[in-house]
Amino acid sequence: MKNRLFRRAHRLVCCIAAVLLLFVQSAYAADVVRNDSPYFNSLMDFIQDQYYGEVSEETLFDSAVRGMFDTLDTYSTFLSHEEKDAYYGSVSGNFGGIGVVLRESDGYIVVMQVYSGSPAEKAGILQGDIIVEADGTKLVDSSLDAASTAIRGEPGTAVRLGILRKGSTDTVYIDVVREIVKINPVTFENRNGIGYIRLDSFNSNTYECITDALEYFDKRGIDKLVLDLRNNPGGEVVQAVKLAEKFVPEGLITFLDYKSEMYMDMEFYSDLEEQKYKLAVLVNGNSASASEIVAGAIQDTGAGKLIGTKTFGKARFQSAVPILTPAAFERYREQYGISTVNVYMLRSFGIFPTEDEIYGYAQMTLGLYYTPNGRMIDGTGLMPDIKVDDPEYIDGVMDILDVQKLSKSAVFELGDKGTDVINAKMILWILGYDINEMDIDFDEELESALKEYQSSNRISASGILDIKTQISLNADLLELILKYDGQYAEAVKYLKN
């Protein structure tokens, strides 16, 4: 059976105008608003006549529109063209840039991570590099937002970066050609014969990256997997479904129920004939939305066990619906007798408004999804099959889930900065070494702790975070995870039984 998308054939039989959302406190108020909005126009006239200040009609109208959507629920809002592009760019995980993670430290913009295969990696940018300039714009004492804006840009264009690198006080200039950067939301590793996959979100790259991870495990004969969905807020429904297809046996994955009959309800199915993996799924109170689609399907179909604590409970799904400008609304109403602000509705009649006729986008809750067994979990969440409390903070100050393994991509020494530096500090601190400053700076305190650690582990006591030391610290980290992360330890126990 091929992957199928079934839709219930309900069509819109009446037109809905946005003004219906404005005043809903009484039937009288609604009737007034529906009568070409003289009440609303009078309010605008009242404000402009008597408010002691300057405010334009455009500002009042925009505020009214935003206010309507902001009152619906916490997931609904109104987005301008720019806001929509920025929001969906971040959700999709694809944007024009150079492929680095930046952090502000002591007035400097520091490269914390360089994505594999990115323009930055190709150009020779390294973790720990300090970016002091971008196309002539000085970035010292700049905000992170300002620096990101200066560095990002259209794919195919170049940005000249001024770099300060360890061991030198001179600025090195590197030209980097921007590309579409794909954010990988997946981290995975072989943990002593058990495949571990951590998924941070469901962006448009999820399926591709999960496929790479599974191919890695398949080549090594690993068929026991931990899928870590803890603290995953969700993302794209289609990506959640495509991930579920890797694990859920043939049958229903989820059912999307729209409120409006303008849209056709959707059923998503898996065509997986044989399950390949024994699966444990880690969840907690921050596993939400698309994460719960996957977790709910795995639980209902018996494809794996949920381990952890109750999930967030968000079964509402949203979509950005393009909304006409007031002028375009009047024009199409006069020409075609169609009274709707919904651009999708006009397209169903063969009418295609231009981009400048779109006022913005209603990012709005349109319906609810259900699990394969018909459960609606909004506000209630999913109860795990094996309940294990969330990891407690170590000594009340550190969450083991925040500690990441070292990348083994670079060597660090006194004066350097980087993500690996702070992760090394955290591992050493948990191991009992004298570390007080949990930051990205390689200081004398870390150097001293490394020398002590290296001596205890028969590594040359150089005080340098070299590759051999990183490998040793990563092995210690896995032991610490088994000790302090009871949910992961329970998953390993389940998979080994």
C-alpha cells in the first residue's frame, strides 16, 4: 500500500469575512459589526478626533487585526509578510546564511558551532573564531541580532568577515559565499550497541536527517533504538508523519480534523510492512505537538514504549492563511460578489490575488489531530508506558540533558572559546573537578582541571583539550548519563530485556 492522504470531501457553502471575529460579546454587537462595520469605523473616528496624540488609520487597523487573532489562543497570531518569512524560515530550518551558531561573549561575537558542509566550513571558519567585522560593519560590542543580520543574506552573495583567531592579534579577512543553510535537528550516536537519536524539532530537514541516522545504524547491525523527543516542541506535521512511517506498522498514523468545511480532513497512513527496530521513546512535559503525533502513533500501534513523564498536550494544528488587503477585499467583492478575506477561498474559485493584494497571514489554529485509536490529547497529553521522573538537577544546579558530547573537531587551549570548552567544563564539574565558571572561555581553572584529569587517565598532562582527551571525556559522559538520566537508563534496560 502506498503512503496515502485521504481527505473528507466537505466544501465551503458560505463565505466568512474577517470582521466576524471582531466583537463577539453579544448578538447585538455582532449585528452592528456585520453591517459594513459602521461601529468599528466610528471607533476609529472617535480615537483620531479625541486621542491627544498622533495615530494613523493604518496603525489602528493593523492593531485591530492583530488584536483579533491574538485573542483566539496562545498559538494564533497575525503575521506581516516579513514576520511570516522570518517565522517559517526558522521553523523550516532553511535560510540564507553561512552556517554557524553564534554567541555574544564579553562584547565579542564568537563562533560556537560550524555546521558540517556549510559555507563557513568550506571557507575555513572554525569553532572559537571571533567575528569582529562583516562587510565593513564593526561587530565588537554589537548585539547578537545585529551581528546575525549583518552576516545573513541572499544565497549566492558574499560576505567578508573579519576574524580574530587564537594565537594572533591580527584580523584575518575571509570571504564566505552565502548558501541556503539546512539546520540538522538530529544528533545520533552508537552508545555501546544501542542507537541513540535526539530530535530537537520537526523542521523540513527532519526526514532526511533521520534517514541518514537510520542508515548509519543499519550498516552497523544496530536494531535497538532510543528516540529522544524530550523538550521537542514540535514543528511540521508532514515531517512528523514521515518520521512515524519509519517505525509505525501499516495503518493509520494520525487524523487531522478541520473545523471549517472549506478544508478537507486528512488521514495519514504508514505502509510499513515489517518493523525493523525495537524502540524506546523518551518524552517529558515539553514534548509537544508534532512530537505527540509521533509518540501517540507509536504508543497506539505498539511500535515502541514511551518512557518518561506525561507530554505537554497540544493537539491543535496551525497554518498561515493569507488575508486580503481591505482594498483588494472590496475590489473582489464588487467584481465577483465574493465576500471573503481568505485568499485560499478565492483561489478555489480560480481567482489568484497578487502578492501586493495580501495584507498578511493569519497564523491560526484550524483544527485538532487524533491518534490512531481516536484519542484527542489536547490539554491532557500522553501518559508514558513506563513512568520515570525527569532527571533531577545535579547538586541542584546542572541538568544532565544540557551536557553535550565533545565534537572532536578542534583542539582548544588557554584563551580559546567554544561550545566544546563549556561542555568539557560541565563534564569535569560533574566528575568532581574544581570548576566554578561555566562559560565558553578556556581559562586557567579549566587548564588546571584538565591536567589533573589527564594525569588520572594516563593522558599526557598538557592542560590542552586535545582529541584524545575529548574521546575520554565523551566516554565518561556516557557513564554520567546512565547515572543521572533515569529515563535513558530505563530505556536501555527495556531494550536489553
